[in-house]
Amino acid sequence: MQKYPVRPDHRANLVAARLEEIARAEFGTAAREGESVVASFGALQRLSAGAAGRELQVDMTMDPKVPEAVASETIARYNRFLEAVTGYSSKERAKRLRKSASGG
């Protein structure tokens, strides 16, 4: 389970209806399970995303036995999904993660 910070101007995306809309745009299908959204695509066997306070909480199960092209497309779509919801690019998320891990 991973938590991602969300920009203040993107926090409206943490509502289940909006999460479902973004997931459907990136992964093709999505369904609501309570306040969470569940989707799957390519190497993502199951992705469950929902609000955890002011953060996005994501739990996912991956299939490591997919072709490299499928894995690459899955990663690209997953990063676009995270950027659309959180407002942070993959580089910004990595920088924030390094900063929080070093205690800064």
C-alpha cells in the first residue's frame, strides 16, 4: 500500500466519482467499491485507489509475467493516473518521496 500527497488544488479528485472518472480514462474500466475505485489494465491485475485524508492511497497487485511492451504501457498509464489525481509528475513524486525518507 502506497500513499501519495495531493496538491491542494487537486484534492477534489479524491472523491470516489472523480477517481472513477480518471481511472476509466487511463485504464479503460473502473468500478467503485465503497469510497474506493478498483481498476485493472495490462500488468495491473488489480488497482484499488481511495482517499486517505488529504492523500491518495493506492494498493495494487501486479503480474510480473507480462511482455515488456505491456509492462511499459501499464507503467505509463499508471503514472498518468497518479499525475491526474495528485497534480504531481513522476519526477515531483520521486523528489518528495526522497525528501520525506531523508527526514527533510
